[in-house]
Amino acid sequence: MDKLNELWDELKLVFSGKGPGIIDALFPLLAYIISSRFIDLWMAVVISLAVAGAVMVFRLLKRQSLAFAVGGGGSTLLAAFFAYLSGSAGGYYLPGFITGGLTVLGCVLSVIVRRPLAAYSSMLTRRWPAKWYWHPQVLPAYREVTLFWGILFGIRLAVELFFFTQNEIDALGTVRLAMGWPYTILVLVVSYIYGQKRLANLAGPSVAEFKTGAKAPWTGQLRGF
């Protein structure tokens, strides 16, 4: 139970202030997937844009941050533009292929240059010292998690591209939803569990021990990754 509470707290930290962003990105996509099955492509695009606009209005009326609503609306507008250029329902998903490919490429390149993306993601969330992540008894954990990300996000991209090349657009929409935030959250949970165990095996310093310059043997980072 303690571990489950820890995982829940860590997820809340990672997505702190971003819960609305998940919804803002999800609703327009869901509206497009459902409407495109029953009506004309362009009407489905208009509906998805209308939903994105409605979300922004809702955030404005509730006096909530518009940052993620604008981001969700921008991604929806870009997807609509690609659908217009391609003249097909599948074109709506092209921006996702681009960002997915860049994510996988970024994971691979960051590992090659020994500055893994998982470390930067943690750094932005937790504000831990950058030099701690590059410690030889810490860095391998973040490198391995980044490779894990590259593999799993590469699998997601491959599955989506398969349905796209087969012109199975309805199936592609379902996969995009299922392998969107639910898949990403699962990846983050597994990454956290593995990363914590790997840090323990590496027996490196905790962040606090690193800051104070404590000598080995170290207690290690017992929480957070």
C-alpha cells in the first residue's frame, strides 16, 4: 500500500498542473474519432476544432490556465491542416507520427551523447542538481530508462503506422486513444519502479548526499526518480 501511495504521489508530481492538459488534448481527438465515423471528413474536423475552442472558453470562464488549452487547440488545428492537405481522414494523425518519431529519435540520440532524456525530464520536474544525474553511479539508471522509453514509444509508433498504411483509420483512432495518455502513464509507472531499483543497485549518492559532498558508502536516493 505504501508503494501504491508513493506511485500516486509521484504521478501527481509529474502531472502537477497538467491534468487539464491531458483533457484538453483528449477531447478534440475523441470528438474527431467519433464524428468521422458517421459524417463527412470536413465536418468531423470542424467539430474537433469546435471542441478545442469550447475547452478554451471553459478554461477562460473558470479562470484556469489557458496554456494547455491553447496547446491542445494548436495541435488540433495542425492536425486539421494536415487532414486538409492530404484530403483524407488519416491526415489528421500525421502530426502525431512526426512528434512520435522525434521522441524516439531524441531518446536514442540523448543516450548516445550520454545526456538521457529521462534525466532531463526528472530535472525539470524535481529541480535536482544537473550534475547529480551525470554521476557514474546514477547516470546508468536514467540511460536505461531512456532506452526503455525509446523502445516502447517506438513500438507505439510502429503499431500506429501499421494501421495507417493499411488505411484502417478507425482502428488507428482507437490505438491513438489507448496508446496515448493511458500508455504513457503505464510507461512512467514502470520506469519509476525500475529506476528506483536500478539506483539502489548502483549504490550511488542520494541528491542530499551529493549536495553535501558525503563520502561512500551512501544511503542512496530512496524516493523519486
